[in-house]
Amino acid sequence: MHSLSLSTDQIVYALKEEAFLELRLPPASTGVGISDLRWGMHDHPKTPAYWAAQSWMWGLEAPRHYKLGKSLEDELVACLLGGYGIPAEVGIAAYERIRSECDGRYEAMADEGFVLDLLSRPLEVRGRKVRYRFARQKAHFLASSFQALPEIDQGLPDRALRDGIMTLKGIGPKTASWVVRNWRDSDLVAILDIHIVRACEHMGLFEPGWRVERHYLAMEEAFLAFAEVIGARPSLLDSVMWNVMRELARQPVIDRRLEPTADLPLFASVN
């Protein structure tokens, strides 16, 4: 890999089915069209060029890697069991248990006691037994959600469906957007969890003082506009940002600005 001049186009190559594909990006010093943001180098994490390149490559290799289930009900269970305070691996283990027990028949999920029993038993995660946090709270939310879910028209447009899901107990805009993105492969919503917010704040996409609790829709529009400008599908960009920022948070606190990205769990780019 070699560095490109800041005044020349950047070319990203990907190998797919024994053929090289290329993505051309503007020079690193070129403005993105949002505030004073520049494209930056595509092999420097957290630059617009980096997000564009990684989203493109993930799209070639695994365009729907974020989809967890085969129904809206599957996605509702998976997303409600994940989120803040729940490691992804634990949330997935809890989801797999419930999906296995229900086998696609979710009528029993309206019974809070049934759900609590499933969530209270230790889970097998990476060879060790762990307990699911907030078992009682999430059992209540799941049971309440499945009691009310039949009232929601699953044929609604993406954002209207998101609004409908937000009426379920314990579900806010982030979780509702997560369900719709996964189930519909939607590019009309954004899952603004802490990792996405940090990535966007790093680039200055959000106004100072914006908080997801009060400004979710404004922040979502800023994210979607950024995705459009860099030519990335919002559904993929959201997932790529989540994976990268989550991995970076696990790394030692050192200056990584000039390091290659081979240590990240992403598809490598080649100049």
C-alpha cells in the first residue's frame, strides 16, 4: 500500500470472483459539501473516504450481513434484546434461545412469565456461562410488544412502520429503526447508537448540543444526507460504522492516524 497525493483521485480496489473492481473517490483535500468536512484518505479510519470505501466493499461481499431473522418478529426480538448495556454476543445468544424455543411461532411471547424463564437461565457465550442483564425488564417489554404487535400494519412504508413500532413498550426510535433497517433492508432510517453518534461527531456532522434523546430526527437527516453525499447506502454505512467504532473502542488509546487498517475486522483496501 502506498499513500496518494492529496491532490489526486483516490482509487480503491476490491477483488470479487477473480476480478478487480475499483472505486474512485475525490482527492483527500476535496470538500465533501458538508460544512468544512474534507474527504480525507480512504485508508485513515473515520474519514468520509474511509466510510465510503468500507461501505462499498462490505456491499460487494455481504450486503445484508446485518439481517438477523426471517420475520419482523425475529428482528423485534433480536433488537429488543440488544442495545445499551448488553454485549452483542450476549444479546445474540438470548435471541437464539428464544427463536429456538418459539420456532417461528411467537404467540407464547405474549406471556411474560414464559419470556422471563427463557431469559433467566444462564446463556452459553464463548464457552462460558453468562446471565442476561435486565431479564425482568426485557421480558416485560417483549411480552407487552407481542401483545400489541398484531395491531400494527406490517405493510406500512418504512418510516410509518418505524413510528408504529415505537408505540410498543420499551422501544424508542433507535430500536425501532434497527428493526426496520434489518427487516426491510431500509435506507430511510438510521440506527443512532453511541458508536454511530461518536463517528458522526468526530466528523462534525451534528450540531453542538444535539442529543439523540431530543434531536433524533434531525440527527438522522444529517446522517442520511452524509450517506448520500459519499455515495454509501445508509443501511450499510450504519453497520460499517458500528463495527469499526466498536472495534476501535476496544483498542489501546494510542495515535492510530498513520497506521494501516489491517487490524480492523473489515475488508482491506489497496491503492
